[in-house]
Amino acid sequence: MISKPHVDWFALAPSLSLLAATGLLLFAAVFVPRTSRKPVSALVAFAGFVASGIFAAYLMDRSPVPMAIVRDSMYRDRWGAFAQVLLAGSGAITFIDSASITDTSFEGPFAVYSVFPSPLIVIPHGREPTSLIVLTISSLIVSMTSTDPLRPVVR
């Protein structure tokens, strides 16, 4: 009979929760109707980051000394768990910022309105900058409303 190594599933839980959320997001992209796909995907992604953060924080609390697990192929310690907490927290914060998008440009998902405005916001084609964008980028030296002169037409 083959002897199987003991696997510490608790140490793998933060990574596995993100993997499970990714699998659910793939299913949501296929099976959820188009009208409710974005809210469902946003909820699943946020839940995955929160679950990963909870598992990592609990793992950090329950790992007072470093130990080798899964036949010395992985180590379980506080610093690794702390890094997983930071990763899950940054993912959740990024989600909160990106979930506040109410309008996107035609060139990609750059936020026009967001909780944390940035001077790198792209203005969609054919629209005037909103007061939030003007207020956000007013500290820049270069104005976003300036345009390049027209190119000469060669006939």
C-alpha cells in the first residue's frame, strides 16, 4: 500500500479559497444571465478575498513557530500568513475601488467615477470632464482639456 503524506489543508486554505472563488467566477461567466453577471461576479470575487484574509489571519494566529508541512515541501509560519493577509487585504481594497465604477471608457475599464480618484483617469470619448475629474486633476501642470493641433491632410 502507498503511504500518503499528511497534508495540512488549513495551511493551504487561503490559497484554496482564492482558487475556489476563481472557479466560481468562471462558472458565473458562463451560467449567470448577462444582466446580473457583473454584480454576481463582484460579490463572488469580494467573498473570495475576504475568505482568504480570514483564513490567513487565523493561520497567522495559530502558527506561533515555523514548521515544515507536506513532507518539507512547504513551511507554515507567521510571516507567510501575514503576507497572505496583505495580499487578501489589497485584493479586497482593490475590489472596493473598482466596484465603484459607474462609467468606463471605450478603451478599457478605466474608472471615471471612483471612490479613490486618480489623476490617471481616462475620459471617455465625446464627453466633457466631470467636476470630480477636474477637481482631481487640477493639481497637474498639464491640462487634460488641451488637444494636439490637427494633422495636415495630404492629398
